[in-house]
Amino acid sequence: MADFSALSLSPVPMPPGSFVSTCDADFPIGTPVYASGAGACDKARANAVGTATPLGLALYTGIEGRRVRLKNTGPLTLSAAEWAGVVSSDSGALVPGDRYFLSQATAGKITNVEPESGLVVAIGVALSTTGLLLQLLTPQ
């Protein structure tokens, strides 16, 4: 039998601006999430300060009790169908050049309609129909 005791394992490097958190609920790829507890995350919503500070957007589908990798800076590219699962708009997809905000109405959604009152949480700017430049800001 082979002796593997001398092997040194190093962690898999993560892309810049990404990290891992444990899911408190199921959610689709691209979902904006907030810190719901120590090392945990849930779907963010801009209706209360406690849920309106996004940690990042999910790089994979979130499954309750499992870990998910999040991205909080730089470009994020998903398919149009994946964006349709998290974008609240008539088009259901990203509109190039539009700014996106955390939804006040629905947890885990983003919208290109800037709120006129209440918490305004910037998420980023659409680079294309499939790319979003993440520029997460704290609630204003």
C-alpha cells in the first residue's frame, strides 16, 4: 500500500473577490446573499438593514446546509437563463449599461429600477446581457 503521509495538501485557490459561506436556504446561482449568522448566508433583500448588506452573489446554486462560493467584486458572467432567475424586470435579463440594485420587494433578486425611497443597495453595472460588474455597496 502506498504511503501518503508525506504529502502536503494545499487548498484550491479561489478567484479574487470570492469566498465560501454556508447556505441557510436553497437559492439559484447569481442570488445576492447577506450574512445571516456566523459563516452562514441567506437571500438578501433591501427591506431592512439586517438583510440589506450583501456579502456577494452565489457562484453556484445554493443548497440549504451546504457551502456555496460567493463573489463580491469584479465581473460575473452567467447565462441569460441564469440571470433570469435573479433579475426582477420585464425583460428578465440584464440590460447592458443599466445599474442594478438589491430588490426591496423580493429576497434574492436584483432590479434595474433604482428605489425612490427606503434602502438603496447598489449591486453593479451590466456589461452585457450575461455579464455584471459587481460593485456592492452598503445600504444608503
